[in-house]
Amino acid sequence: MLGICRGRRKFLAVSLTLLFVPAFTWIYLFSGSFEDGKAASLSPIESQPHSPHYTASNQRERESLEIRMREVEEENQVLRKQLSLAQSRSPTHRRGNHSKTYSMEEGTGDSESLRAGIVAGNSSECGQQPAVEKCETIHVAIVCAGYNASRDVVTLVKSVLFHRRNPLHFHLIADAIAKQILATLFQTWMVPAVRIDFYDADELKSEVSWIPNKHYSGIYGLMKLVLTKTLPSNLERVIVLDTDITFATDIAELWAVFHKFKGQQVLGLVENQSDWYLGNLWKNHRPWPALGRGYNTGVILLLLDKLRKMKWEQMWRLTAERELMSMLSTSLADQDIFNAVIKQNPFLVYQLPCFWNVQLSDHTRSEQCYRDVSDLKVIHWNSPKKLRVKNKHVEFFRNLYLTFLEYDGNLLRRELFGCPSEADVNSENLQKQLSELDEDDLCYEFRRERFTVHRTHLYFLHYEYEPASDSTDVTLVAQLSMDRLQMLEAICKHWEGPISLALYLSDAEAQQFLRYAQGSEVLMSRRDVGYHIVYKEGQFYPVNLLRNVAMKHISTPYMFLSDIDFLPMYGLYEYLRKSVIQLDLANTKKALIVPAFETLRYRLSFPKSKAELLSMLDMGTLFTFRYHVWTKGHAPTNFAKWRTATTPYQVEWEADFEPYVVVRQDCPEYDRRFVGFGWNKVAHIMELDAQEYEFIVLPNAYMIHMPHAPSFDITKFRSNKQYRICLKTLKEEFQQDMSRHYGFAALKYLTAENNS
């Protein structure tokens, strides 16, 4: 017996270390936000999360926090390994229930009693058995609709993934928009031990559309009521979360609370922290019936199996019908109906401690919920004002939220220690492709980039598009990184039609872009611009992947394949739509060429007509694009003929030709083997030629390249000999692939003199 308890004490010592390190870490991480025990106030700029400007010091602070968080993760992994070793050596572990291993997670109050037992020297008990199995899957349900809610879900998921030690299964009740965005995001995120299932929110509308609702969440704010019908019938329990939630602890601790439910308790809820249901916020305020202060439904523990047996569906419907006769509509969506049901059936509720849902709206008493911010476990931004709420610790909460908002999601792709992931076909195929590469190859990194999976967040901002009635609509397609952001407003002024952009950004840069866009009247006035974030990973700029992402997500039958540093002529959008009809692009394989010019002047009086452009060419204010450094790239356009042309004319493909073209939506993708600088557009035009596209130059169209500092990739190309060698190797391999794929007709690509 003595040997067993010694083994348990060793196990407990390591376990408690693992429990306390994250808690003390959070105190340490955010201690910089406090001075003399009080929250340090932010500057006016820092206190505005949607301001387009952030101070450098605030940025450095957050970067420092991120570095420290990574260090903590590494320390935690070491501690988990020690814990596992302690478990495997423990005699009790060997003799006990061999089919279960446990994670030392806190259930509410469990850890306190455990520590009390140790302090009291309770050698007979040797502590309590934890309530969550080590590799037990935790189920989480979230209702998500629209573009903005999709961004909120990502931040919530990051906070959960950062702390978690268990497999997760997310059940997302989503509309078509959110499903498209989140399905792509999770598919490209490839986080081990995370499963995603979607449920069509639009199909559920009829279940709740009969309930009038004044809340800003709209009809989707009522869908938590029908989860017993929506989620799989064999799912027994689930944690339900609003999208505006941030976790500051492992979600397994909350999952463990299910074991505390007794009798007929089927709902785990935190008491509402405002006076809303007391009815004294303002004169004539008449809330729905509630038990005392009522309960907030931002975080709910649902025992689905018991709820179904209790006929929950019938219970809430009857209650809602009765109360709506006098209340006429809900003010707080599902929360009003949950509370009305609980008022009649108090036995249904297990009241969660308030730190599981600290509510940050202006009228809450959240500050009475905790003694120290390090005690908090879940923060709920349940106000339309979100980060601008009034609270004495709001800077702490905001910093916590912003840390996860800008946290590098690639760091969350870690395997769970001791919990093997389910087999994933995409992941296995990727590993197989990478294993076939030769790591000793000097061009290994170039080849690897072709198979790198980049996290992709489609439609990062709100997007609306109404199809043109004549089916001639054209989308401008381009890609960019942070250093070209200043071009966006100018392009929106020059191009009146829809735009599809792929932006290569880090998580922190994505938030900077968001603030920039929301602070721009020009960008906010345009709803037909699709912004697709491809998150940074690896050492190369994946230019052709970005182009493919932007091409894939257009809503029009035609697209203008451009670059972000070109301004199209005024009126080009309408001119291209007319050209599409004139040249019968719908029924022929044509690529319409928009001639490219450039200026070396940062300030340019943009030519408003072809005649004005020709005058500027003659004066030396403008040049044909890359005339001085790469003439062959656009020489086949035949600018001499274009000067006097009044009708479209055909040109032939030549080596290294890389014009900017208008094509149908079904044209081939860009080849991903080409990254950074060099041969990325050339290869695409070559493939169009191989597929027998005709190249037609438009006589009254033009675009002008605006000057900018050289990109990092072109600098690398010019200075790194190995870079140029690898590019030449990839080019030769591409030409060979073309010949194999297109046969005799493509032999000319092998013999063409390509000295790029």
C-alpha cells in the first residue's frame, strides 16, 4: 500500500505541476498589462481595435506575448511527457483499469478538494480520480452564419486549440456562406485530432422562423433550441458556444463538469451577470420570465440524451407559444426561451460557476464574478460593442483576445501526445508525395513548396455579387502581399466590376489588413470584392497558388488575369464585356490580350484615352512594359501594330510570352511548381497555347504598371545563383511535362530558346 501511494504521490506531483504552469503562465504573460495591481490604460489609438493604426509598442508587446506563449507550449509538452511516464510507472495504473488513461483536468471544484486532501495528509485516498479520459473526444457545437461570424469562429477555435489536450469534434450549424468558408479553412488547416461536421442552418429555419426575434443575431440566434433534433441521435452530450467566446483554459475542464450533473439536471449554465431579467434597467422594461437573474446561453452544457427523453422539443415550443402571446417577440433570442423553460422547471439546471462565462457587456456585474483575472476560464464578448465595452479589466481581456486573434494558426497543427489521430486521406497523400522527394536535392525546397498546404480563409470580408443579366461579366483577378496593400483603393477606382484577390499574409497581418479595409471608405463601399487570405508558410512566395485561389472563387463567366501593381484604364471593365460578345468568347477558345505599359514616375496623370497614352509614349513618360529589362515578355503583342489598330488582331505565341489576358472561367490553372519570381506567368501562357487558345490583342485596351520597390523574391533571384539554377531546372521539367501531356504539337516548347 505504501508503495502504491508513493507512486501516486509522484504522479500527483507531476500532474499538479502541469496544472499550475498554465495558470501561472497566464498571470505572467499578462502581468505587463497591470501596474500596481490596476489595469494599465491603453492610449486612445490602442484602445480602438478597429482603428487602422496600431502603435509600434503595442505590436511589439503582442509579438513578445506570442513568443512567450510558444515557449510555454514547449514546456507544457515536456511536462505532459513526464506525466505520461509517471502514469506508465505507477503500480496503480498497471493494476487498474487498463482500458482508460486520464487527463488531469480540473472539474469545477475538483482540484481544490484534491489539493485540500494532499494538504490534510489524506494518505488513504491519495487524491481523486480525474473525470475526463486522456483521449476522450470533446464535442462542441457552434451556430455560425455569414462572413463576420466566420472570422469570430476562427479566433474562438484558436483559443480552444491552444489549451486543449483532447481530441475535438466541432459540430457547426452553418449557412451556405459560413460552410464554404469554414470547410475550406479546416481542410487546409489540417489540425490533427480535430473533426468537423456541418449541419445546414438554412434547413433549420422553418423550425424557428415562427418566433419573432428582435436580437441582432436574427433567426440564427434561435437555432440552439433545436440542437436535440439537429445533432446525431447517438451524441449524448455537447458544449454549445457562441462565436464571441474566448477560452483561457483547457476546454476539458468544462467537459468534466458534466460528471457533476445529478438527477434531472440536463443544462449547465452560468447565471446572467446583468440586471436584464430583473426588469430594472429602465422604465417600463419588461423582460421574459426567468429564475432570479436568469441564465446566459453563451456557454451551455447540454445532456442531449436526457433532453430527448424529456421531450425537450415539445417543452420549449409550448413555453415559447405561451409566452409569445403576451411578449410578442424575443429580445435575447434563444436565451429568453431557455429562461422561460427554466422558470417553470428549475430542476433542469446545473449552475456553472461564473468564471465559465464572464460576460462583458456594459451593464454586467462581471467584476463581482472573480477576485483576480487569472481565475477566469471563459470570456464572453456579449455586446454589440464587443471590444469597446466598459470594464476595469477590459485591457487585459482585449489583450487576451488580440493575442489569439493574431496567433499563428500553423503552430496549432501539433499532434496530441499519446492520442493518435484518425487516418486522414489528404494528410496521408501529402506525406506520401513529400516522402518521394529527395531531401539531398539542391532544389528540394522549391519542389516541396508545390505540396505545401496553406491555410486559406475565403471571403475574409463581406461579399455580395449580383450576376449580370447578359452573362458577359468579367472579374479582375490578382494576388498581393502586405507591401502592395496601397494599390487596392486605386484599383477599385479604376475597375468598376467584381474583383477576386488572394492575399498572402500572416495572422497578424490579416488583422492589420482588416483594420485598413474597415478604415477605407473606398474599400467599404465595394461589396463585390472577394478577399481570400492565404496564410504564410515556408520561405517562398506561392504566387501561382495565390492566383489559383483567386481564380477558383470568382462568380462570373470570364476573368481578367492581372497583377496588383497594374492600373487598368478607366472604362476597361465595360470595354471587356463588349469584347466578350464581339469575339464570341463563350463559344471559342480565345485569350484576349490587354497591352501592358509602365511608368517610372510615382506620380502620373493617368491617360484617359488611347490617344493620350500614345502621346505619353512619344514623350517618354510611358514605356511598353519591361521594355528595358525583359523585352521578349511582351514583344509578341506587337505594339507597333497596336498604335494604329482599330480592330482586334491575332498574334502567335513566342518563347517567354507573358501577356495579361481575359479568358473564360474554365481556363487551366497556373502551375504551382513556380514560386517567387520567374516563369510563373510564362508557363501559364504556354499551356494556353498548348490547348490551342487564340491570342487576340484588343486595340483600345491598356493597363499601366505603377513603380514600387523590388520584391523580396526578385532580389533573391538576382543575388542567389542557386535560385536561378533551380528555376532553370523547373522550367526544363515543365517543358518536358508539356511535351508528354500534349504530344507532338508541344515539341516546340523543348526547342524554343527560353533564356529567362
